[in-house]
Amino acid sequence: MGFFSRFLPKRKPAEFKNNIPKEKQNIKKTFGMYCHRHHDTKGDKLCPKCTALLATVMTKMNRCPYGITKPICDRCDRPCFGATQTKEFMEIMSQNQGRMFFTHPIMTIKHKLAGMGVDYAKYQQQKKIDDKAKAKEKAAKERAKGRKGKK
């Protein structure tokens, strides 16, 4: 294999896309729509409460432990902000799903597809863990049978 390996095409390393700028843009637009509807703001202005929450979200996204491989925030296992801020953030994001689809359909579809990708990756990861646990149980049963057979 060593001799022929130089004739085979070289594998490209996996490329990771930095989705943080897109995620930030999605969140900013969603916050803007929410604040305009619920707090009667106009233009690019947000109310102080929404501005503070948005600033916290943006700061925490920059410090995300996943780095550029981070999942979308509403599918993350380890939310970066506190419980109350996470609840407010999730409320804002969920309340505007329908409106975002009508005003920014392509962005919304891409966001949904990204979410589905994260869900599928989590499913595969859990499946692998479950398969390992089943294999350990099966091996333990086989050893127990082998011990009984020797006696």
C-alpha cells in the first residue's frame, strides 16, 4: 500500500465553515422584528432591554467554546448565557419564526436546514453511544455464558 499510495489522489482535510457571521445576522434580524412588533421601535433602533440581550448574545457567541464549529444557538447543548437570558432568547427566536419565513424566506430555510443537520448529528452521536453500550452488554453476557459452560 505504501508504494501505491503516492499514485492515489490526496485526501483533502475537512473544511469547516465559519457560520458565526450568518448566525449573528439571523439573530440581529430576528431581534429587530421582535422589538419593532412588541416594543414599537423603528428602523435599526432597539429598545434598551433588547439591545442589552442582543449585546450579551453577540458577546457570548464570540466566546463560544465550540469556536467556528458551533451549532446554531437554539440547538446547542451548552447555552452560553444564563437561564433567564436563554429563556428570553429562545422566546424571541420562537415567536418570530413565522414572520421571518415571510420576510426572509431563504435565510429561514437555510437556518432550518442547519438545525436539521445539528439534530441529525446529535442523533448519529447518540446512536453510536447506544451501539457501544449494547456491544458491551452483549460481550458481558457472552463472558457470563462462557463461565457457566466451563463449570
